[in-house]
Amino acid sequence: MPKLSKSLPKYRKHKASGQAVVNLGGKDHYLGPHGSKVSKAEYDRLLAEWLANGRRVVARDDEELITVVEVLAAFWKFAQGWYIKNGEPTNEVEAYRLVIRDIKQVYGDRPAIEFGPIAFKAVRQIWIDRGQARSTVNKNAGRLKRLFKWAVSEELIPPSVHQGLLAVDGLQKGRCQVREAEPILPVPLEVVEATLPHLPKVTADMIRFQLLTGARPGEVCVMKPALINRDDEVWEYRVAGHKTEHHGRNRTVFIGPDAQEILQPYLFRDPDSVCFSMAEAVEQRRSLAALKRKTPESCGNRRGKRSNKDRAGKRGKRAPRSQNDFNTGSYANAIKHACAMAFPAPSPLGCLPGESNAARLRRLTPGQMEDLKAWQKANRWHPNQLRHTRGTEIRKRFGLEAAQVILGHAAADVTQVYAERDREKAIEVARQVG
């Protein structure tokens, strides 16, 4: 296989005309009389633009020939290299993939210069018809605008395209028929306590730590001993790669005595490994399952193996993932499964004795499936709610400013979302003032 050339396109002489010429993107660009200062300056300019544009020719006179799908493909390549944190793609990569998919489906083969406000609204209607909440639709609309803004900065399309999209305002509350997102409410402490016995110790300690500190789920998952300053009475966890890092803000999680006691056993390990290991959690879960098994180990499947090796294949030999594989998704899934054990669905929605979950789903009617989904929604909670619970308590005891500092918000109005209003205090005030 031939090596890819990293050499630059050459400044050449076109013998027939005596002009200087350079070939970029398979097309000759004439620069002026060969050897002149003007031709060399033009060569430097074209080459600089070509390199800055990712070794692509900057479109000028043929802008109208660029299709929407070509713009989308160029942005997708950029997004995969830009939206990265700690060496991993962020959630924005997947969000942009879905936005790009919907644009491509309707307007992929159209000239990019024709993508205006009406086309924008047509794509937005796809998201509305899909049932997305108003806030989600507006976020996707913002991504669409940023996509075409980037295309303008790369001179793939004229600025007028992006200017036209800016004329479309976001959906406003009370002025459209799009549903509102349900607010994230605090989870009652008694519900958390009922869930903890059904979790491995590692996952349960993650929940306890998050509940005491108000940290984000992702911050708990990637915490390492090396990032924790233990010099003072209150420890400080300097979060690396947090969600607002690109705005130039720092994020510190303050760890008090109770949280320190929970964290202490997880500090005696490699300083650069995560404190809460997914491999340890899996091992603890398997140990608990082994203790509960009713058949002796000599009968049935032995722990860590599968009797049918042909069916298992490579998956049967797979070991637990590495320590730094705990993420917000696996953390939330662990809580979801624990909730299913702590709060089983009532009959006939729940599993019958000896019935598998798959068999139960086949047994339920469409109406019962809707009832099951409603039950699960009312009896499940996720780790983001722990942050709301902590924010509400801190605001109640110490005020809004204290909650803002602990939760790491730059503005108090963001804290208002997390620290729910103290209903008891409002009732007491109303009782006293009449």
C-alpha cells in the first residue's frame, strides 16, 4: 500500500501560458506570471486557505453547488474531533448525530444555500411530531444553527444562510402546543434507603457519597484519589473535565467528615485509578448472587462460567470491564435494577413465581403494558435526583447562596431549578400572616 504523501502542492510553471499554477483538489489555479512576487503571494494565500480548510478547496464561485449532505458530512467529521473530553466523545456527539440524521432525511440532496427559515421550521416540526419536549426541541434548534454557523466559518456556505436561520426564534412557553419537560424532583430519603440493600457496596457508597456532597453523577464516576486534596479538615475534590470546563470555570466538590468516612476505603489504590470500580461492583454482585443460590455449585452453572460454551462464544469468557468503565449510564442502570427489586410491581403487572421478565412482557396486554410503564415511572429514581435532594436541603438550612456554591452553579437562577422551594416554609409564612 503506498504511503500517504504529506508534501504540499508545488508552485509550477504552465509552459503554454507562462503562468504560475498550483493544483488544489484536482483543479489548476493560475497565479500570475511565473516567478513574480504577485504569483508567489497568491500561491501562499491559496495554500494557507487550503491547509486551514482541512486540505479542501475553499468554495467561492460555486457555493450554490454544495449540497446540504456535504455540509453535514464535513461538520460530522469536525464534531467527532471537537466534542471530546478526557479522550472520550461527549454526549453532544450523539445529539448532533441525531440532528444530522433528520436534516439529511429531508434536505440532504438540496443545495445548502437554499436551506432557509422554512426548511429550519420543517426539520423542527419533525422533532415536535416525535414528541420531544419544548426544551429539547430548542436545544436541537440551537445545534442546527451552530452547525450552519460552523459551515459559514469554513466558507462552505455564504453568511446569508446562517443569518436567515437566526431569524427563527425558539419555542416559548405558553405560546406553542409543544409539551413541557417534567421537572426533576428530589428523591425522598426513605426511598433511597429502601433501594440501598439491593445494591453492591460500591454502588451504594457512590449513592451515599453523592447524596452528602451534591456532586454530579459523572463527577462521582470519574473521581480519583489523585484529584482529592486532603490537607484540610474539609477535603476538596478538583473535578477534571467537568461539564462547564470549556467556559473557563473550575469545579470543586467539598467533602465533609461523613463523606470522608465513606470515601476512606477507596483511597488506598493507584492514585490515577477511579475510586469506585465497576469491576469491584460486578464482583460484589456476583458474590451476593452466589450466596443466594439454592442449588449446590456442583449442579447447574458454576460461578463465572456458562455450561453451553458454543452459545456463549467469546462473551462467555469476557471478564469484568476495567475500573474506569463506570459511567453515568451504568450507574443509573444499577439503580434502576435495584428499584425493580425494592419496589416490585403489583399483580398482575409483576412477574409470577418462576416467571422470567421476558415471559411477563409477553403475557401482559397493551393496556397492562401502559400500566406497567406508569408504575415503573412512579417507582424509579435516578442519580440526578440525589443532587436535587441535596440542593433542597442546603438551601433550606443555609440559603440560596450556599446551595449555589455547593452545587457549583455560576448563576443563582440555575440553583433555583435544583433547590426546590421549601413548601413547609411557605405554608408557615401564610399561616402567620393570614
